[in-house]
Amino acid sequence: MDEPRPDRPLWHYLLAAGAIVAAVAVVELAMGRVPVSRTGRLMLWNGVVASAENSQQVTDWYSFSHVIHGIAFYGALHLLGRRLGWSLGLRLVIAVCIEAAWEVFENTPFTIERYRKATIALDYYGDSILNSVCDILCCVVGFVLAWKLPVWGSVAVVVLNEAFVGYMIRDNLTLNIIMLIRPIEAIKRWQNGAG
């Protein structure tokens, strides 16, 4: 399938996406988010969900969800953008904008409190700026994967990610969405290991 011809060089769009990511960091700093973990530790991976390092480090179990965001955004923007003649670069910038908006909203007191009440993230106090920026980069990874892979490959990545993370931590993007929108007590019990 042919991509629309870019109206600008791709690096212009990459610069715009980088500026959006930098703006998120500034906004979150103004919101009182910590630049790096409150503990001061810096790790490439944190694999313990129920820890002070969750959502504070470069990557964690929820990074897989952000890759899925990128795949979903690519799919939706490919369908919409193809009709409107949007270049790949413009679609990438739009995907980064959507993910950036989510990262800011996710770190508002409203959403943090919702996570604490409705999900297994009882001690969640928001993302570090480092984690938010890396979540956006994971979304970009998903976007690029979807661009490069055939549709069945993208679907396989989503299904495998959801199954793997669900098995490993009893949580994933699907369960997270369900529990944020309409919490189900049976799911919460299962996630907490009671069933």
C-alpha cells in the first residue's frame, strides 16, 4: 500500500514530535511530577508492579501497553489519513500528540485517584517525567512496528503482548481499561491473587 507523498521532510515531523515530548516534560514538571523516581534510583527496567519504582523508571510492565497504543494509533490514523492524504510524518506527530495528552491526563490528581480506587495500583502516585517520556517513546516504537509489519504481524504483537503481560502480572491494557471505566470486583480479586 502506497504512503501519501510527504509534504515536508520526515525530520521536520520528528522535530515536531520531539518538541511535543519536551513540552510534556515541562508541563509535568509544572504539575509537580518528579523528574526521576522519588528514590533517586535510575533503572532501565523495573519488573515489580507493587513497588515504589513502578511507573518511575525507563521501562516497566506497562511499557508494553504503550507499544500497543502506538500500533492502535497507527491503524486508526492510517485509515483516516489515507483518505485525507496525510503523510506518515504527520500521522506520527498526531499519534505523539494523543499519547502526550494521555500522559498529562494520566498524571492529574483525578486520574491518579481513579487508578488507586479502581485498579490494582493502590500505591500509584503518578509517573515520573522520565517514565512519561519513555512511555511516549514506546508508543512511537509501536507506531513504527505497525508501519513496518503486515497487519497480521501487528495483531500478533498486540495479542502476544496482552497475553504475556496478563500472565506475568495479572494486568494488561485491556484489563486496565475495563477497571478504569467500570471496575469489576471479580477481576480485582483475581488481580490481587485471590482466585
